[in-house]
Amino acid sequence: MTAATDDPGRQVVPLAIYQQQDGAWARVPWDPGLVVRPGTRGTPTWVVLERLADLAPAARAWGADEMTVALAQQRVRRLETGRPTTALFAHVDHARTGDVLLSIPTMWYDDTTRDVHTGDLTAVACDDLLLSVEQGSAHVHDIAADRLTTGAPTPDRGVREALAALLFTILARASEVELGLGDAVGHTERLVFSSGSSDPVERIYDLKREIAEARRSLSPLMAVLPELEDDEDRHAARTSQWLHRLQASVDRLDRHLDAHDSLLGAMLEVHLSQVSVRQNEDMRKISAWAAMIAVPTLIVGLYGMNFHHMPELSWTYGYPLAVVVMGVACLWLYRAFKRSGWL
């Protein structure tokens, strides 16, 4: 693809183009003749771009309003230079023509490393044109395109149907993240209550960090969905229905993640309680053995003071008697500690 600039005459070659004919979406081959000027569009078209910098030139080339193009330029500058690469950003802008500019985080889950990864998707939605570009490896474009072209049920019509497919795909990927984290939490719970010697604390904290990352990506989606509703839009009633469904699903997903986080917190408390109990048990055992050792130590210490007037020193059976007394005392203490559960 040509280097990204804001040259109005530069031609941007998209990754893919999808059009709706007779109510069905299909991928169409790239043809420069598909790029139309204002007032000549009519077929709902979804254009998938490769780079964020191509968004504004493509919007201008496909006949978007100049205010929409200006908003796209501002959004690209903000996404590329106005925030840290680790920040998650979501925002909706409405142009005077009714066009919508949307930026929203995406996420996906790596089962092998149990890591949550994030990206973002930026889209420009006009009456019959949708431009979108994805950063990251959530594969939102591929999944949404498959959903549209295979005829899977998707709410709304025209370009709004493609936009709904993108948003529901983002939600589906977030649901996969929640399910993956839920499985990891369940496995960690079994590890906490197992008799093995492995320490689950590090794993618990790792999962809590990944859950926090998932919620950081989900929170902007929760905040941005209400902004997609436009009472002045003629499609508002139809769009509002699936937006409310989407928002309810996002809220439910966030509650599930919060429940996983709370469960991990409870597991950490239980594990620390188990460690404390084991330490108490070890201390009781040490104390019991110390008590048993103290008895013969006391007796031997008394006889080691070398006094002359100790009648037992002259007894024939004094030494065996001292040994028997020490043995009986130790045996009695051992049985007493055993009955009390200290040994």
C-alpha cells in the first residue's frame, strides 16, 4: 500500500470491501471504480482498511463529509500521538450530517499463557458507507465479515448492520476472554485446595492482573454504547433496540469478571489462612517436642550441678531410676500431646 499521508489525491487500497445486494452481504474485488463521490453512493458498503493513517484519506475518497474527514484526522492524531500505547481509549463523535466516528478497545485471550491482550478498532459510519481499521490481533474484521456473509442473524439494516456485526463481534471476543479467565480461575481454585506443595499466590495475582486488564478494556465499551444513540437519526428506534441488548450483555460480562476477581480474592484469603493454620500446627509440634526434651534436660541438669550431698549418687539403682523416670515422663508427655492433637 502507498505510504499514508493526508493527500486528497492519494488512492488508498483497502484490505477488503463488502457490499450488500438484495439484503445479502458479499465480498467484492477491489476496483478503483468502486470509489464514488458524494451524492452518487447508494449501495451499503463496508471498507476494511489496513492502517489507521488511511482512515481520513479513505473517508475523503469515498465521499464522506469534510467535517467527518476532519474528525477522522483528529482521531488519528490523538490515537497515534496523544496517549500512551498502554492506554485504552473509547470515544464517539457525531458529525452534523449524522455520520458517526467510533473508537473502541478490543481484546482477546491466549490460552497458553493465560494473558489478556488488547487492541482497538476505529470506524466511520455514514448513511451507506462504513470504514473501519483494526489494530491488534483480535480478528474482529474477519469474524464480523464471516457473520455477515454467511447470513448469521444480525440486527439492523445496511451499514448499521455491519456496524452491529463489528460491535457484537467485539462483545463475543470479550466473552471468550471471560470464559478463558473463568476456566483459569476454576483451575486455580482446585490448586488452592489441593494437597500439593505448589504456591498459588503468584498465579492468583497474575489472574487478578489479567482480569483488571479485561475490565479496563470493557469499561470504555460500557461508556461508549449510550453515545451511539442519536435521537435525530432516522434509524434511531431500530438501532436503539440492539444497542440496549449489547449494553445489557456488556454489563453482565463485567459482573462476571467482577465475580471472578472476588473469588480470587477469597482464594487468596483462604490460602493465607491455610498457611497460618499449617504454621500453627508446626509450632505446636515444635512446642510438644521441646516440652518432652525439657524433662530429661532438667533432670540431667540437676545431677550435673556436682553437689556432694545428693543421696541418689550413692544409691546402687540411682542411675537406672533416673533413666526410668526420664523415660516415663517423656512417654507420658508424648501420649498427652498425641491425645490433644499436637503430635
